Amino acid sequence: MADLKKSHHFSDFLKPSQVIYELKSREKVLAIEELLDVLAKEKLIKNKKLILTRLIDREQLESTAIGESVALPHARVNTGGEIAIAVGRSEKGIDFDSIDKKKVHLIILVVWNPTLPGLFNHLFAGLARFLRKPEYRKRLFGAPNKTELFKILSEIELTMPHEDRIISRASLLAKLQEIELRKKKASKEQLKELRKHAELIREELDEALLTRFDKLMERYGFAVAEVRDGACQGCNMRIATQMSSAIEDSNDIYICENCGKYLVAARKKKK
Ligand SMILES: [Zn+2]
């Protein structure tokens, strides 16, 4: 299993056995299932049926075809491990209800553990950076065999968080708040980017957390408050020392007992 803190290459998450050079399936759901079979065979997932349901639910919400013949079906499900990825290529292409109507020639399927929020976000950003390059896509789609395809995929570099841990849910909420606030003064073009970013973050967070977040944003204009010198910056009330130190490095969600905002540790000054 890859060490997430030190993973900087896509190949840290991918073995050649997780790559299908030519998908047999010509249809979306069947192709997704074909990739899940690979993960099951590699013992990277146990609950194939559940994962398939989640992936299809997600596709029905909105196609994960990101344009330019690439699709990134994904689900946040506990697989027992941290992350499971399978890649499939299709010469003839698969109809994926893509926004640009193009058929999909490359599917990167990602299943990741809900206990690792932020992970998909970073992975997605890294993948998108490479897949956006026309030159890179051309080489990927044109790979003459599986070995070459794997080699080209291995070139993808990821920028995983440098902190000691994967970003916490509270900091994701804080980031989401920053984006929601920026949306208010954004130009049309910026708005599109911000929406996309917000969507990625939302995918990492639970429905209940987000519902409450949206309500707070609507009512107060902000939903997340930093804890600075032991006090909630949303209402200036002191927070129990124990709770304050727990917030420091925890993935748990804490709520200010006084003002109800989500609490996040104050950002550490860069050394
Ligand atoms: Zn407060």
C-alpha cells in the first residue's frame, strides 16, 4: 500500500495489473463493472456491488466525463484500504454522456476511503493537470501496448499535501467557505472555475455536514470559524482547552457551543 504522505506519482497507486489496455465493454456501466472486476481480482475492493451502485448513482447525478475523451468515475466508499484505482482504455470509445459529446477513450476509476477527505481532491487536481495537455492525451490514447500505456500513466505527478496528514474535513469546510465568499465578487469566468472547485470539495464531504454548512452560510454569511488563542473567532468565546487541542489535529468535526460554527484550527504560520 502506498504511503499517502509520500506519494508523488500516480504509479504509487497503480500497478500494471490495474490497467486494461483495451476494454471489452462498449457501454458505460459495463465498462465500469469491468474495471471493478480488476480491483476485486487484485483484492483492492471487497464490496463490488455497493461500489458499483455508488458509481452509477454518481454518474446519474452528472456524468464524470470531464471532456476531451476522459472520464473519472469515482465513489467515496470504505474499501478496507485507502484508495483503489483502475484505468481502462478504449480504442473505439464509450458513450459516457460527456458534456462535449465526445466518446470516452480513457476511464480512470477511483474509489477512496471516506476517512481520507481531501485525497480525491488532490488526486483529481494532479490528474487534470496532465490530462489537460493535448500532447499528453495524444500519447495516452495512442499507446501501442499495455506496457507503454502504463509507462505514460506513470509520468503523472501528484501534489499531495505536504503536511503530515491528509487535510481534515474541517479545513475542507474552511476552503469551501473561502470559495463561496469569493464567488460573490467573481467574474463570470472565475465563477465557472470556483464552482468546479467547490463541487470537488463537496464530493468529499457528507451530506449532513454540507446541509448544515449551507444553512449557516445563508443565515450568517459564514459557517467556519478559526480557533485562535483558545477562542472561537466567530463569537470570541473561549473554548475548552481539551477541545481546543483536539481540534488541532483531528479529522473530527467540532462545533462552537456558543455560536454553532464549525471550528477549524488557525492556520499555522509558514516556518
Ligand atoms: Zn463561536
